[in-house]
Amino acid sequence: MNDLVHLENTAPGKTTTRTNDPERTMAGILEVATKEFAEKGLSGARIDAIAAATRTSKRMIYYYFGSKEGLYVAVLEDSYRRMREIEAALHLENLEPVAALKRLVEFTFDHHWGNPDYIRLVMNENIERGAYLAQSKSIQELNVPAIAAIQALYDRGVAQGVFRPGLDATDIHASISALTFFNVSNQHTFGLIFKDAAQGEAALATRRANITEMVVRFLLR
């Protein structure tokens, strides 16, 4: 993209600034927009707030992303992309099937717990019935490797007589997501209703271990 001149502040006497690094500018906008959309949803998020926090302008944001909705879709894509890139770095193919499965479940648990904005984004988009994610031209491609990795480790486990046959890789993925997602998405309501459901380090470690064992037992022969 061509460089753009944009105003940090349009008040009289303020100077303009030039960005010579469009990728860095876009990354900064996506980072701030992620929090804005996660906290307020699509309808509540404000482009003015994102522009102010990134010291850019609405014009700059619209130039890069087209519209508020375009920025929202880009945030969704970026969130999924970052998760899939980390997943790929796990190198599950180098581990024995059970160890690979454990590593995947533990990673998913840790990622969800450490990235509540990702969970909120997914929850918000489900409220929108997936209408904006459906507009993405890359979301399907982004998630193909996740299912392929599960399929590969599952097939290895079946071939070695470790995992029972007849399971579906997408269903395995859904089960892992459901168990690890709930821990973040429902933490406030669940914690209020069940006062003894502590969220301290020990409780989280136990929950992490229990979820991992559930998934492994589900696949074991």
C-alpha cells in the first residue's frame, strides 16, 4: 500500500505525521480494535476510539479496512490466524499420538485462558449468527490446518491401536473447543452460582488436567 499522510490531531497548530510502515500501522490498529470489539461488540465499538488509541485517523482506518465492518472481519481473521500459527508451531507430528493429543488440549486450554478477548470475539460473532465471519474469504482456509493436524494424529493413533476407530476429526476439535471455551466464556456466571468454583492457580491446573484426561479417555481404545 502507498504511504499516507494522516492527522494525529486536527486541532489548529497540530502537525501531521507520516507513516512509512503500513504493515506496522495495520497491526497496531488490529491490536487496539481487537480489544474494542471484544469489549463492546460490533455495534458498541467506536472507530473514533480506535483512531484515538492508535494515534491515526478514521480516514486511515477506512483506507486500510474499508469500513467498520471490514475492520471487524479483519480482527476476526487475525485472531484465528494467530491461534492457528501457534498451533502449527506445536509440531504435533513429532510426538506420539497420546502425547500429541495431550499437548493440543493443554495448548488450547492455555490459549483460551490467556486470551479472553479471543473468546469474547467468538461469543460476539455467535450473537451475530456468524454473519460477518461468513464474509471472510480466508476463514475456511485458516482453519483447515487445525482439522488436518487432528486427523493426522488421530489416524496415527488408530494405526498404532491406541485410539478407537470411527471418530470424526471435526467432532474431536469441537469437543476440545467446548471444554476449554466454557472455562473462560462462563467463568463469571459459573463462579457466581457455584461459589466454591475457585479460579486460583491450583483450581485451574486441576481443571486443565481433568479436561485433558477427558479428551484422551474419549479417544483411547
